[in-house]
Amino acid sequence: MTKSTCIWRGCKETIELDTSFEESNPGQRLGISVAGWCDFHSKVYAKQTELFDKLDKKKHHSDTANYLYKNDRKAYNKIQREAIAIVKKEIK
């Protein structure tokens, strides 16, 4: 286990990562680098995925998210803020 910082932009939360595969021979040969999110941002990502999924049921949530990120950043950011607000409410 290794201590690291949550990779969510602007987050300074310290997290523990399981780097056993990264440090193994196959992991080193493949150039694996382990990163992660804190509990809060893991929940935000899950909620965001759920919200992107609801926008277009015919597409995978990542296709919808990627499209909005590239073509309508305002809509993407709105969904991200909504996910953060929902998770904050759930935590209280």
C-alpha cells in the first residue's frame, strides 16, 4: 500500500493505493501506473456516470460524456456540478 493524492483536479485528499501489481514484474513490463480517487470523488464519478447514462439510453455513458466534454463543456460542467451536489447531500 502506498499513500498518494486523489487525482481529481484540485483535490488534496490523501488516499491509499494498492501498488502490488504496479510493482510486480508484469506490471513493470507493461508500465502500469496506479492512481485513484478519494471516496467522495469515487461517489461523484458514479453519480456522474448515472446522469450521463440518463441523457441518452441508446449510447454508452462514456460516449455521451466524451461528446459533451468536447462539444458542449457548459452542459458537461453542469452535470458534474449536479453530481457533486447530489453526493454532498447524500453524505450529510
